[in-house]
Amino acid sequence: MTLSERIEKARALRQQGYNCSQCVALVFTDVTGLNDEIASRITSGFGTGVAGTGEICGTLTGASIVQGMTKYRDISDKPSVNRSIKEICTEFADINEGMIRCRDLKTKGKKPCMDLIEEVVTILHNRMA
């Protein structure tokens, strides 16, 4: 799937009411091996910063699930998976004034969620290329 196709699918999912985490995870089911129903269920509680608490951005929880599903084979992979997720969080923070928490990202005048979704989809897609 191309980056443009992933972003287009994420936009369509968002318009249907899926949360940020779901939008990220559902556009990578072709590489995670998850079907849409399972991916949607796994990520359903991560919207608005983990169940609406405003904590870590749902796009990053979705990315973490994608990384775990594509990079983790056994316990020995745990350090490299964590390193990869940390790199994604750092890249995202670099784009967003050092922020990764939903409540910080959503303060007045900040980007809409769809922009954040597109950023994380792009980061993940480029890492898989």
C-alpha cells in the first residue's frame, strides 16, 4: 500500500468516527496480520489520550501496536521494539514542539487530530519502506 493510500484510508476512517489510534492501526493491517475488527477492538480505548485522559497521543499508541505486531517475534525482540517505538515518539515530538501528550497537542491553536494521524502514518510508512 502506498503512503497516499494509507492517508486516504485514515481520512475515511476518521470521518466514520474512528479514534486516532484506530486510524493508525487500521491502515497497517496489511503488514500487521491483524484483521480490521481485531485491530479496531485492540485500539478502541486509546482515543483522546488513553480513554479520554489526555495522556499519550492515540496516534502513538496505534504506532506502538503496529511496531509490536511487525517487529516482535519473541522476548529477545523486546529491547529493539521499545527502541523503535521510542524513536517514533521522538520523531513525532520533534515535529510537534516536543509534545506527545494529547492534552498538550490539543491546546488551543494546535493541529487537528487528522494532521497528527497523517504524521504518524507517514513516520511508520517511511520506516517500513
